[in-house]
Amino acid sequence: MMRLKIWISYLLLFFLLFSFSSLRAQEYKYEIGGMAGVSFYMGDANMTKLYQSPGPAEGVVFRINKDFRWSMKSNLIFGHLSGDTKHTSDAFPFGRQSSFSRTFYELGSQIEFNFFNYSDKYTYLNTKRLTPYVFAGLGITYASGKKTFFDANIPFGLGLKYRLRDRLNLGFEFSFRKLFSDNLDVTEKDNGFNLNDPQGIKSSALKNKDWYSLTLLSLTWNFGIRCNPCYNE
């Protein structure tokens, strides 16, 4: 929670520094900023419940804005994931229980699509300073523990962007990260009872894999002036 408070302080300072900057009727190619929020795990210890055992998450984000509708986003995120079979209604063999706790790090990229032309200028192009958006992409996840975890992930989700000022954007997004293995919740190297197929059910690429989810607020700053303001025509 201390890290979360520090990030919130940074975001507030970021807003104060740039909210009084000079405004120019230009669009920008790039965005950079910070994100903070919560993360939670879904897997053998939590099959259905959203926001069970939430942990803090924070990171940095960079966008390349191709036009008013399309963007490519890259992010570096770290946070905390945990789970405990005591919180699930599933019955495990011989009544055994397990839990885990990890710090994770994610590097990924996504393509975003805005439902409206996103800008606070050029109203003749039917632009809006508020737009919902959807995104999908590809990333990699590393998690610490006695048994380390490393795997690819598929991120997908939806969000909302609001142009606060000429260079400032406020964002909110909710997403899932689908993993390709079932051992995010396995932190020990021994062969005792753990959460890697505890029911003995064979996994496949689309079944019985671990997931995690992120709910993040972001504040980004635009830079890199685009020379032609009518680029979306």
C-alpha cells in the first residue's frame, strides 16, 4: 500500500506540473505516464470471484497514437497476486488446502480502438474528449517465488479515456491476462500438494489455465506534435 500511495502522489504532482502549461491547438503522436490500481488472480484457488484477495499494481505506459481511433500501447507493470483454497467452495482431494503469494512483473503491448474520434480539438471531425475503447495484445509475465514463473500472456479488456487538458489524459481500464500454464499459483519446488492441477484434470491451451486481472487508473502526458492537424481526413 505504501507503493500505491507513492504512485498516487507522483500522479498528482504530474497533474499539477502540466495543468498550467501553455496550450496549443495541436495534436500529438505520443503519450507517456503512470498507472496505479489493483490486481487479482483467478485459477484453482479462485474460479469465479472477481476482486478476491486483491493486491496493489502499478506501472508505466507509453502510447503511439496513429490517428483519432487507433493506438499502440506498451506497458511495464508490477504488482501482487495471492490466493487461498480456503476461500473457494471447491472440494480438493483428501481435504487438503494450499495458498500462494507472488510479486509479478509484466511487459506487454496492445492495440487499442477508440469508439469515438478522441481529441479535445477539431470538432469539425466529430471529435470527443471522452471515449470508451477496447484493446488486445500480447505480453510476458514473470513472478517471483521459490519456484519462479515465466510465461506469455494474452491481455484484453476495455477502458475509458478523458482529455483533461491539451496534453493531459485521464484513463480507466479493466482487463484480463490469460496465461498458457497452470502454475502461477505454484510457489514451491517440492512435489507436495499444490495448485498445479490439484484435481488431476488434464489441461489444454484453453482449459484449466491461470488468469489474472488488472483494474488501473492512468494519467498520461502528450508529446511529439503532429504537423498536420487534419491527418484523420
